[in-house]
Amino acid sequence: MNAIEAYIGELDARLRGPSSAKNDLLTEARDGLTDAAEAYRAGGIDEAEAERRAVADFGPAELIARDYQAELGLRRDIRVLWELIAGVPLLILGWDLARGFGDWSRFGDAPSWYHRAIGAADTLAALSPAVAVAGLIAARLLSRRAAGPPVARTVSWSLAGAVGLNLLAVATYGGATGLLEPARMLVSVPCAVMSGAWILFSMRLAVAARSRRATA
């Protein structure tokens, strides 16, 4: 194995993230190293030494991997934000449609506190994708002036805020309904499916956000 491929292999072993994004970064690094080695060879240096010098110029693998890992984390956060932006409104719409199925009359009228709690949960759920969109816009504006840590922090905090609001909304829905009448969440098959889907989706977002902050 030549020096360039050994270096790429070391980078690959140090990076964690989506395979497509990681492969893009590794391909970019390999192309840069190959171009640098070709420049050295054009100056009369033999192939092995040219590759060794190209690798040395590129920088220590542990430092480059740290920068690449930050880039992978940023791409992952942005992907999760887009999933939240698309997913939460679809779940809200799906739950509203699911409410049209089932016999609600057997539960009677809900007390006023329940309506206030559900109204608060609706607001929290609506704010979740709004915060995600605001974070992406702010990150885009920041990237025009300064890339790197400021953009990553903006996206990371937006993700934490949006996921937190969604979790709080789900907890409010579930808590209020559980205190009043848990059967309301399972009044029909569509309602049960939507309840389970929203909980699983929220857990997935929470795990993604937590794992990102743990590796940041």
C-alpha cells in the first residue's frame, strides 16, 4: 500500500458518520494528495518520495480527521433538521386526519384544562420546525461570512432546540391525555398508529441529536 492510500485508510478509520458524506471527504482528500504528489513528480522526485511529501504537507491524520469529523457532524445535523422540518408537519397533519376516525362521543366533554394543555402542545409542535428553519437560515447567512465553528454551533443549537420542543410537545400530548383518559390515544387504529409513529420519530430525533453532541 502506498503512502497516500495508507493515509486515506487512517482517515477512514478515524471518521464516523454517513458513508456517502464520509466517502466524499475521503475522495476529496485523495484527489488533493494525488495532485500534490504529481506536482512533486513533475519536479523530478520519485513516486514514493513524492507521495510521502504530499502526505506530510497535508498534515497529521489525527488533526485532519478532527476537522473532517466536524464537517460530518455539521452535515448530519443539517440532514436531521430537514427530517424534522418535513416530518413534524406530516405527523401533525396525520394526527389531525386520524382524529376523524373512531367514536369520540363515549368520552364525553373534556375539561378546560385539557383543551389548554393540547393547545400548548399544538403550539410547541408548530414551533419545532419553525426553529429548525430559522437555524438553517441563520447558518446559511453565517456561512457567507465565517465558516466552521460558528455555523456548526448555530446548527447544533437549532437542532437541540427544535428536537426539545418536539419532545416537549409529545410529552404534553401524552401526559395530558394520560391524566384524562389514555384510551383517547387508542380510540381507533389510525390514532394508535399515529401516536406510535410520532413517539418513535421523536425518539429517533433525540438519539441523533444526543449522539451528535456526544461526538462534538
